[in-house]
Amino acid sequence: MITFDKVSKRYASGQDALAELSFEVGAGEMVFVTGHSGAGKSTLLKLIGLVERATRGQIVVNHTALSGVRRRGVPQLRRSIGMVFQDHRLLTDRTVFDNVALPLIIAGATREEIGKRVRASLDKVGLLAKEKASPLALSAGEQQRVGIARAIVGKPPVIIADEPTGNLDPQLSAEIMQLFAEFGAVGTTVLVASHDLHLVKRLGKRVLVLDHGKLLDDFRPPVQ
């Protein structure tokens, strides 16, 4: 589902964020990306979502070679990728429902389909009762759940999340990570960048460890 083949990324400043990075993530697999601050975790996710472009190497996501995706094709690619950010990026002048509906509106879905999908997504993250609320009236954990609902509303085959629990307490962090694990259990490919090693260890998933842009370790837990 996701393949990196000798991928490198050098920013205009001359900084080498990733160097000769190679790995594969299968369909329905949940994988964590860890490493020190500046190890390249965020850059890796940005390359998958075409927020940034690789300098060298080949990336394939959902059978699409990203090097062949031109600017006008980026929105279509992103419809197949649910993206979750640490800062939520919610529109505070719109309701929870409208925030989650935004990807479907952009995709041209019907009003009936939007209603069904948005409410199903909010129900999945436990926020169906808050659909008419303003994001400003929600707690940090609830806001992050809205961000997740927005990411999954289009039923993407791939979800990427950049430090999704960075601002949450341990209990909320565990609940959010469990949501991602549930998506993986139903066939969605999930890639999560996180520095919370204790939480990552508890979930017992595969872990890619980055060190200064290089793949230091690809830890696979023993099969139960």
C-alpha cells in the first residue's frame, strides 16, 4: 500500500531531512514512525500526502507513483489519504458537522450522502451528539476526534497522522491511538508519527525508527 524506495529529501536550505529511506507498509497494516526531534518523521508523512516532494527515490501510495502526480492531480490523490494533524486545523467559524463534511463537499457528494457519512464518522469517534457544536466549545481531545472524523469520512484506504496525541493527557492519548488501531483492523493502512514510546510499545505494532533521516530500525513485534 505504501512503498519508499531509496527516498531522500533535501530542503532548499540544504538540510537533508531523509536519506536513502526504503520500506514497505502493507494494506491494513498499522505502523508507527518514531525518532528524535528532527529525525524526519513529519517529512516522511508530508511526502506521502504530497505536501512536500521527494528529492530522489520513488514513493508509491495505493498503486500510484507519486513522482508522476502533477499539481492538478494532487487533490484527487489526497482523497485517498486521510490526514490527521497535531493542531487539528479545524475551522472555528463552522460547526463540527460542517468541519467533518468539508472533504465530501469538495468531492461533490450529495447532501444525503454527506449526512450519512458525517454522522457515521462522528459516531465512530464518539461525538455524534456534538455535531452542531462549535469546535471552540470542545476539549482538546474532542477536537482531535473531530480531526480524525474528518480524515475518515471519505473512507480513505490510507490514514497518516503526525503526532496526533502530542497535546493530550495519557488517557486521551491511549483512546485516540486505540481508534487508529481499530481502523487498521478493518483494512485501512495507518501510519502514525509519535514520540510517545510508552504508548507505542503498549500497542504492540510495527515501529520504524528514524535517526537523522535514516532508517535505524524496523521493529516487528512477535506474532501472537
